[in-house]
Amino acid sequence: MHVILMGAQGAGKGTQAERLAPRFRLVHLSTGELFRAAVAGGTALGQLAKGYLDSGELVPDEVTIRIVDARLTDIVDGTHVADGVRGALFDGFPRTSTQAEGLDVALATRGERIAAVVEIDVPREQLARRLSGRLVCPVCGATYQIDFNPPVQEGVCDRCGSLLVQRADDTPEAIGRRLDIYFAQIEPLLAYYAERGLLTRVNGDQSIDKVTKALVSAIESAASP
């Protein structure tokens, strides 16, 4: 079973993915994780991605799809994954219709398909508020939100104890630009999955626990025979 979790920056995809992946026995795959693993592996594909990342460029769709395809091989074949894994939970991928089509092809060659696409829907003004109060750990990458998901100890990462920081691009102007880009890019992708009857929207403007419950229900309903 493969699931795509969608939503704008600040919608809570990362938090929810950490809850959903073990529940459904899925490997959590974020674009960042995929790139980091590819680069750390030292493969030719990883070095190709590194060249784009180091220069501050977006990794092209073709390269991204090839990296995803390689990771799918690990998951489907059971290589370097825990026993009992049922598939992948994609977080932040695909980002374009080209990537979506490439993922469909990669799965089809393995006799598999996407079971559900769920978008965490949060009003834009709420997204801006969440992002402006976001804190990240520069060491382990954990993300917090001072109003909705604060660390146990103020300013300190729960996971590794490092001091939390605010991202340099979490200013009102930068947030506005990122959201403009996201909503412009996401509409064709949402249409792509809606046309295939795979898209479900969940209200993300509620407590974390309620969003989790709604996501679980949506995935279970979509994945049931």
C-alpha cells in the first residue's frame, strides 16, 4: 500500500507522517530524506543530485523520479527496510504532474499503485501564522510550532537536546512567496489525483490528534477493498 500525504508548508505533514507511517507499516519518504540518503550512499545518482543541491538549484524531475524509483526497489524487495513494511508514505513528493506520472509508472512496473492521496487542508492565514512561529532543530531536523506543537522545554529540542532556531526564510515576506509558489504548483497536481478518484481532503485546522484521526479514517476508507 502506498499513500501520498499532501499539504502546504505549515500544514503539519511531517508531524502527521511520523504518526501514520508506523500505524500503517509504511516507510516515511520525504523528498529531503530521499536526497540525503542518495547523497550519503555515494552512488552516481546521489552525486548527480548533490551537484544540484550544492548549487542551490532544484533537483530536476527526472533525477528525483530515478531516486524515488531506486528507493521503491528497496521497499518492494524488502532491502534495508524493517520486516512487515507494506509500502511507502510519500511526504512532499510528488511536487509536479511530471513527478506524479513518473511515480505511477514506477509503481506500475512493480504491479502496484497509489492507494490514497490525502491533502491536509489549512487556510492560508493559518498557514502563515504557523510558519511564523515555527522552530527547527539544526542538528536532527525536528520541527516544532510554538502555539500548536511546542517543545517540552522552551527552545530545546525534545529529541536531541539541541537549541532550536527559526529558519531564516520564515519571515512574513518569504512565507508569502513560498505559499504563492505552492498554491500555483499544487492545483494541477490535485486535479491529476482528483480525476483518478484518489484525492481526499482533511480539515487541518484542528488539533493534531483530530487531524490524525481524520487522516487514519481517510486512508482506511480509500485502501479498503
